[in-house]
Amino acid sequence: MSMHAKRERLLLADLLEAAGPSAPTLCEGWLTRDLAAHVVVRERRPDAAGGLLLNVLKERLDRAMAEYTAKPYEELIQLIRTGPPKLSPYALKQIDEAANAVEFYVHAEDVRRAQPDWSPRELDPVFSDALWSRLERLARLTGRRSPVGLVLRRPNGQTAVAHKGTPVVTVTGEPGELTLFCFGRQSEATVELDGEKEAVAQLTTARLGI
């Protein structure tokens, strides 16, 4: 059940380890150490991780991030590799796959694509289909702040509406690239945008994502 999440977890850990603690990422203001701490806090400090969405918990999240960022980088990498504690909801295979396959894929690309010598990664068809399936369900959520109508399109013709409105911009790409686009990595996603010039410009700078 958790084939994709487990693979992406290990890949992310390998990429973070290879990059070292002070490498840039696509997450604005975060180095690799910050990104590693974020992954660990999200899995191991649910009391603080809620601050990612709720302002009332933001101070607690900041304290937890400071605590884990101060830990040895090697320890953070090992905590990512070994996964969440047994009592964590993420320890359940179904939850791990549902919550982490996309999360770890996006963060792995955050590390890879921030490096000057990165090259495209070819995803296997099964994983691409899994990403598309998730994106279909998450499209309206990730696209809710789009200033224009937003339609996602795979090269095979499958489409998903991420935001209703006019004018409409159609974003075409492989599921992995569309995922990155919808999670706020528009400038780094390999996609084609079709729509009015002004609408395209608005979309590429919009705050997309959860």
C-alpha cells in the first residue's frame, strides 16, 4: 500500500544527505537543514505541525522547528529514513501513502531542482498515474487561490478543473510536473501554458498550493 511513499521517503533522505545541511531548496527561505527539520516535525510533532495550517499553533510550530533545526543534520536524515514513531498516524501504511507520496515527491524535487546541475527525472507510469489520481482529488484545493480559471491537462488528454473562472489558462504536462505547478513551484515545473498573456502571467506568480 505504501510503495510510493516509502520510495520517495528514501529518495528524499538520500538527496538531503548528498546535498548537505546548507544547500538551497525551492522552499523560499529554507536551506536543506530547514526542510529536513520540517519533514521530521510534521511526522513526529503533530501538536506543532498543525501550525502549518492554523495560526493559533504557529508559535508552537516555530519552537518545534527551532528545536529540530538545532539537532545534528545526520540525526534528522536518520529520523526521515526510519519514519514516524509507531504511535503516529503516519505509521499506518494507508495514511503514509495517502499523505506522504506527494509530500515527499515534491520535497525531493525541492532539493533536486534547486541545484544548478539538476536533470529531469523520468517517473514510472504507475507512479505518474498515482500522482494524477491524487491531483484530481486535490486540484480544487491547490487551485483555490488562482486568480484565473485553471485547467490541468495530461498529454494523454485527461483533464481536471482546478479553479473555475475566466479567462481560463490550460496547463499541460506530465502528472509530476503538474503536481509541482499546483503546489506552488510554477517557475520550476516543465509545463506548457495556454491562455491570454496577462492571465498566464497572473497564474505563474499566484500563491498556489495547500
